Amino acid sequence: MTLDKAKKGQTVIIKNINDNEIRVQAIRLGLYEGAHVNCSGKIPFGPVILSNRLQEIAVGRELAKRITIEVCDLKEGA
């Protein structure tokens, strides 16, 4: 599944960022493969808003389509 398909309120794990340049930039913002982030909002036809610790990041839809994610199972941490 890709990040653009995440639903508001879901916690997701970033599995793959399909662009080396973007991967380097994303790491600087705390988005890296294996990171757990929360989809805190989605603007219709616009960016996906991610929250990670105390920051929020808006990821454009076209970029979000190139980031592979997995929905975090709430029972996993229990």
C-alpha cells in the first residue's frame, strides 16, 4: 500500500521510499524506512499530513504515491 492511501488517524510504518534523492531529504525530516508515523490529516486532492513525535510534515500526493507503507497493527505493541 502507498502513503496516499493511508487513512486519517492510522499509524503506519514506512517500508520503502522509491527515490534515492527523496529518501535522503525524508531522513532529515524523520521519515525513514522503518519509522512509525501517524496520518494526522489528508487534504482533498492535496498533501497527506504526517505527525512524527512533535512535528507535522505535509507530503505531497505525488510523492506519497511513491512511499510504500504498512498499516501498524495496534495489537503488535501489546
